[in-house]
Amino acid sequence: MKIEDVKNVCVVGAGNMGHQISLQCALSGYKVICTDVIPAVLEKAEKFVDSYLAGRVQKGKLTEEVAKTTRANISFTGDLKVAAGNADVVIEAVLERIDLKRKIFADLDKIAPAKAILASNSSFIVSSRIASATNRPSQVCNLHFFNPALVMKLVEVVQGPHVSDETAQCMMAFCLKIDKVPILIKKEVDGFVLNRIFSVISKEALWMLEMGVASAEDIDKACVYGAGHPMGPFRLNDLTGIDLTYDICMSHFYESGNPADLPSPSVVKKYTEGKFGQKTGEGWYSYKK
């Protein structure tokens, strides 16, 4: 697949990441179909798109013509066959569950054209664990966007040992086409690049919190006003989801058996209380107002 051949994009999963990736692609001129098995999620995603475009026009960030063209570029459906049947690139953005992803990729392999690239937005499940569910492993890769996908420029393109150079280069070019800054990761490693670096900061921040060195708010302030981060590790964790942090830690522990990979006591406490961050109204901070 060459970048010139990419015209149609399918995004599987219409949640926060999925619908923003879809909209970013539509803004860049691609025809996009976003799909999800939950009608309420699709409805919410479509409302977000309409609200976002109207808001950007009102603020003078988009012209009426661009907003109208973008809206015409994106559609929503609960039918995977309709969504992926004519796709050149499919981006999966569902829950971080390996069994679910493998099932979806196996289905996509039967539905999407043989030339199509199948990419996963997973932040920690490497594509080599998914590719064997298809008959096109050289066209299966990680394409990791960051939250919020409409704002964050970085996209990690992960070229595992099974991924062809043509696929990797096509995805690098695709990211540039949708106004992102891609980096090519040449080996599959836990956390890829940025999350691997940031996990060290997060672990240290959690240790300081649990040892009573400083509050979550003050640790965040140190990172923002001292290190120049846009937000501290606890505020960021609320944005990405404490439940995701818990799931990632447990996944690493099941693979390694190393107790050091277990989630910290404070993360376990938040997880068992159902305080996942912004999505539940409370995490390290309260968002109920």
C-alpha cells in the first residue's frame, strides 16, 4: 500500500479516542466511517462531531465551507462490514483486551480489501500479538495516537518484526497527511517510547504520594511549573483513565510474574472504588462540578 492509494479510512470504536481520530482524518480530507457495536456510543460520537465543528466555526478556527466538507467526509454505522468493506486503512480503537482485538482483526481480515492496512491504536498491546489472527501480518501495525487525539501531535508508528517497510512508511506518510508528527519505533517494547519514559515519572510520583512526601496536586505543580509539562502525572492519569493504568500493570504482571509490575496500592484503591478519573467524575481530582 502506497500513501497515494489511501482514500478511505475506517475507525473501529467510537469512544473518546475513536471519534477524535475519525474527525482528524475527516478534517484532512479522507472519507471516514466510524463504527461501534453500541448505538449510544455512536450517537454520542456524532453529536461530538457536530458540536466540535460548529464551535470551531463560531470561534473563527474553521470556515463554514471546511466544516461542511469535513462533516460530509465522516459517517457513523454499527455495521462493521459497511465500515471496513471499502477501507484502505483501518484503525482499531477499542478496549485494551487482547481477545477482543484479535477477534476484531480476524473479522477485519475477512471484510477489508486485501490491500488494506490494519492498525491498532493500542498503547501497550503490540501488534505482533494481534497480527497472527489475520492472513496479512505484514500489513498489521501499531498506530498509537495520544489523548486528546485532535490536539496531541505525536503518533507512534511501531514496526514490529512482522511489519513490512512499505506498511511502516505508508503509515508514517499517512500521519503527516493528517497533520500529525509521527515517530518510527523500530522494535516492539513495552510502553513504546513516550509512555515508557513517562511510566518512570509516574511510578516515582506514586511512590512520593504514598510515602507522604507531597500531595498529588503539589507533585503535579512541580511537573508543570518546574519541568514545563502541560499537566502533571496525576492529572494526566485522570485524563487517560486510572482503570487503564490498572489493566496495563496487571497485564505486565501476568506476563512477567514480577511483583514490581503490580499496580501501586493507591491505584488499586482508586480502581476498586470505581474512581477512574474524568470519565467517572472522580479520580485523583474531583470533576463532579
